[in-house]
Amino acid sequence: MPMLSTTSHPSSHPASCDYLIVGSGAAGLMAAHKLAEHGKVALLNKADFPDSNTFQAQGGIAGFIAQEDTIESHIEDTISAGAGLCHADVVKEVVEVGHHIIEELLELGTPFDMSNGVLHLTREGGHSHRRIAHVQDSTGKAIGETLFKHVHENPNIMCLRRHMIVDVITTQKIGIFHQKNQCLGAYVLTPDGDIFALAAKHVILATGGVGKVYKYTSNPHAATGDGIAIAWRAGCAVMNMEFMQFHPTCLYNPNGSTMLLTEALRGEGAHLIDKNGHRFIFDYDNRGELAPRDIVARAIDHEIKKSGEDCMYLDVSHLSEDKILNQFPNIHQRLLAIGLDMRKQPIPIVPAAHYICGGVQTDISGKTNIQGLSVIGESACTGLHGANRLASNSLLECLVMAEKCASRISKAPQAPKLMPSLPAWDSSGIVAEEERVQIKQNWDEIRSIMSNYVGIVRSNKRLSSARRRLMIIREEIAAYYWQHPLSRSLLELRNIALLADLIIRSAQQRHESRGLHYTKDYPKVSKQARDTILYPQEDMYEPR
């Protein structure tokens, strides 16, 4: 199957399109597929197709309701996991179309696992029933490849790989203030380092999560929160940025790269143990390994700190070899490649940054407060996940958002839109760098600060220290940004620095411990559940 590489180095940069979609995960691909019948689509990806959280998703997509299950039960499980902060109307709207989304994926050719002619459903932590459709242990890859096949074959879609959006262009940014702020397009960085303006009737940001803000993450390198940062600089509010979900079970591999170990392993009977074989999770929650992710992650984190060990363990050696080889073949092979046989020995694990439940404040169709700009998928915050995402609701949400976003945009009355000629990118005063060590230094420092001070357990003192250090780093980045040529690493650095600041500021405003946000200074849950919303203000480091 071809990579997202149809147009890597276009002979001439496209000047305009009807729909500019940034990001080629499930949300971006589905939106492109749906909108192509209504106009010309430009689909941008700053890397290659596999560099997305969708491609990395192992477990599955929740929503297929078996006879013994109900929509109401899925709604209840979602709200329970969300620790009182879910928006009930959004939960209902998303869950009710879960069955439809999975059936549509089947029609498109997604090779979901079947058993006796019907979908094989698995169960994960927080779910009261088996309702998760999957493709062995690489569901996201299968869904992504299926959607991309349809996108790649569509003549109305121009795929631009290794092109990175710098910022969106709005009327206010180019000095037009007599009307509501309106998105006109974006500045795009090419693989050769050129920057061009791409006009669009509508821009959709579907850039995924922010895992690379932390030192240890299950996310690919591309997960630097670009869409959230870009939307914030354009004037969008963000919501609930303090709720970073740490996946409880990521491979602990100090001598190499880490990998996620799907929650479906625990759903199928894997045990969490310490080095002595004790199933410690029951000391924290009577649901054991099927407790929600926030509880499991904090338990593992606490056991590591209490014992002084580097990791805990996930044991599947008691499961049948047939189940391991048939349901988790990719995990088994990847572990064998580094000398671990999950059939015979426990797997060393640590929690790692996995999914942000916050993002740009939108409705379920991705609508923002800026005309012509939508945000969908993990970059958006609709209120579905509340303070803690229920396992396998993420693929469901991004596909539902993509469908509803495409429907809203395509059906909206086509009112006359101001389309002034877009100003070219101004590179005056830019000088070549003598060295790039500052970029690497700032990258490493931000991720260490976030891991050490803004991790699973927080405190006022840690958050204040992190913010003070981060302010100095952001000042350095801003000076570097305006003096030197742009590159992907510099743009990503600028974005993760902003995202780190938004996460810290949001955490400082939540004076309670709820869901994924646990602080030693406010260990109890407040009686009133509220969202944390930050509104863009003048920022000395992010001029607009």
C-alpha cells in the first residue's frame, strides 16, 4: 500500500483548495474521505502516514453493542470513567452512533476480527461488557490503512506529506478587524524549507495528541500538539488541558524504544504484579486489572516509588498460547525481537503519557469560535471524556467528529466569504544558525520538567517550579524563532513549549483531585464538577 506520499515535492505549490485538512490520523482521513465529494481537499501530514496515534492504536474501537449489552451501559461506563466531568449530552450523541461507525468501517473494508461469522468483541478496563471491535492487536493500523486507501485513490484529494503547517491565517492576523475573526488558510513549510500561503474556504486541524511533551510516551514523535497550539495562537479557547492520561502499561526498556501494551491484555486476563509476583492492584481497587486507567496508572506509579524499583510487571504467562499468538501476535513478535517471551516471563512496565482528554474547546462537530476553522479528534475537547477517557472511546470520537464536521461544513449555506489575497511569508531579518544545539537542549529540558513536575502526582510547589523554568525556555525559543529559518524541529519545539504552559496553567487552576489530575495539596474531589477553560490573551512569546 502506498504511503501518504502522492505529493512530496510538488512542482508548484497549490495556491488554494476548498478544504485544508491537517493531519492524517483517523479523524483527518475520514474528514477527507467525506469532504472530497463536495470540493477539492488538500491533506497535509508533516511526516509519513504511519506517524500518527491512529496507526499506533492497538486495542480497538468501542461501540458495537452485543445482545447482552446496551447503549445505556456504554454511556454509564463512559460517564463513570470520566469522574463526573463528562458532558452527558455529548456522551449520548457519540455512543449512539458507535454501531453505525463500526458498520461503516466494515463496509469500507476494515478487516475486523470475526468469530463464527460475527464480530469478535473484546473488553478493556472500565467497560462492563465486551463491546470493542478490533483487528488483532493493531486496530488503528488497519483502520488507518483502510481509510487511506480510499483517500489515496480519490482524485479530489491532494496528499502532501512532509509538509508542516506553521500557523493559520486569519483576518485579524492580516489586519482586518471590522468583522468576526475568520480563517483564510495557512502558512505551510515544505520539505525543502520554503514557506507558502495556502488559501482555503475551511481549515480542519486534526493533528492528534501531545505525548511528546513528556519524556516517556506511547505516542509517535509526531505527537507534539501542533493543532492545539496553532488554534490557541489563532484565538481559540482550550479546555481541561490538565487531564493527561498516562497509559498504565508501556514497556520499560531503558536501552531502547518503548511500546504500548494494549489494555486488551488486561481485558483478556493479564495480571499486574511486582517483582515478587504480588497482584498489588487489588490493594487499590477491587476491580483489579479492570479498574479505569487513572487508578491503575497511579497504583503502578505509587508501587514503583514505594519500592524503589524501576518498574512493575504485566504477566500473561498463564494465558493460553493460542490466545497470545492469535490475539496479540504483533506485541508478541516485537517483544521477542528484544529478547522477551511473553508466554514465559512477565513484561516490565511503566506508565507513560498516552492521551490528552483536553484540547481546543469545540462542539461535537469540531466547531470553534473562529469562522472557517474546525478542530477534530484528540486535538479537540468536546466534553466526551471528562476527567478520564474510557478505553477505546478515542477512535470512536475522532471518527464521529470527522463525520459530523464534514456534514456541517458541506451542508452549511455558502455565504459570501471574504477572500483577500494572502500575504506571502515574511522572512526578512532571518539569519542562518551557527548551531542548533539550543533546539535539542530546550526539547530535552521541557520534557524532563513535565515528567518530573507535572506527571501522574502533582503539587502546587512542583507546578510553580515548572512554570518558572518554562517561562525562561519560552523566552529563548521566541527569540530563536524570529531570528532563524524555520524547520520542523523548531516549529514542534515552539508548540510543545506552549502546550506545556497550557497544561501547567490548567493544572494550577484545579484545586481538587479528579480523574487524571491528582495533587497532594488537594487530595479530595470537589462537590461541584467544572471544566477548566483558558482563553487566549496577549502572550509576549506568541504574538499574533
